[in-house]
Amino acid sequence: MAKERIALYPGSFDPTTLGHLDIIRRGAKLVDRLVVGLAMNTGKSPMFTLEERTEMVAYEVEKISKEVGTIIEVHSFRGLLMHYAEQIGAQVIFRGLRAVTDFDYEFQMVGMNARLNSEIEVAFLMASEKHQFIASRLVKEIGLMGGNVRPFLTPRIAERLATRCREKGGIQR
Ligand code: ADP
């Protein structure tokens, strides 16, 4: 029997956007098992707790997993990305790539990670045209300013974001 192909898709997912879900759907088609890994030590101060971020993405990937027929798991990890990839037996790490903005950072990351374990490939999936400009950071800013975040999120996550923005005393319209 062929070896199970396992991919890790890491990130902060604060919150998960349609861009993330598109990468998950497309990436899931390429492997047998996709692990969405939420980084615990991001250095960023998140709007949603790790538990909230995990629950939100887990809910959304359930449908995708059924549609695509690939096992999709959501876990959180602490420490080095490469160590976590080794731990779960991933052969590949997926990253999404938007226009030129992501390139610099990702290029450097790949270079460093290859030194840690050159057996694990980092594969980039280009953001779809529709999702090119979606970034969690900007979606949060729009939410806090009272803008409409529905074009960028699933209805369930948009609702959660609107609620959080109200709790944080964001502008309401
Ligand atoms: P990180 O803190 O690791 O950048 P993010 O949650 O912001 O975590 O992003 C996780 C991954 O998803 C990254 O590879 C990022 O480039 C990718 N990504 C984020 N938004 C989009 C999008 N709109 N389209 C495609 N990929 C995306």
C-alpha cells in the first residue's frame, strides 16, 4: 500500500477567511490527510483565543472534508513548525501565496526551514483571484470600523467577528 500523504497547513487563522478555506479545499485534494495547524506562539495578539480559532475552522472544514473525501484535522501546536511537521509525519507543508506581499517572508522561511529538515517540502498554493486581497488582519480592521465583513468570511465566522468587534467597542453601524 502506498504511504499516506500527509500535509500540514499552518497559520494563525485569526479568524479563518474564505482565502484560508480555499487553500484548505485545494490542498486537501492533493493529499490523503490534511492537518490544519494553529500556531500557539504567534507573537501576534489575537482577536480570538486558540480555542475559538480552532472551533471556527474545525466547523468549516467538516463540510470540505466530506466534499473532497480527504481527512482534515485541526490541531494546535507550540514550538517550531518543522518539529511539528515531523511529529505528525507530514511530507509537505502548504502555504498560501498572495501577490508579492507574502513572498519575501515566505522565501526566507523556506530557506531557514530547509536547513532544519530538507526532507519536508514547502508547497505554495497561489491565492485565487477572488481571494487575493483577503487578509485576516484587514478583515479585523474592517470589522472594528463597522464595515461589512461578509464578503471575506463564511456567514458563521462573520457573525462571530461582528460580535467580537461589538464586545471590543468597535464602531457600530
Ligand atoms: P500566518 O500568521 O502564518 O501568516 P495566517 O493565518 O495569516 O497565518 O495565514 C496562514 C497561511 O494562509 C499563510 O500561508 C498565508 O499566506 C495564507 N493565506 C492567508 N490569507 C490567504 C488568502 N486570502 N489566500 C490565500 N492564502 C492565504
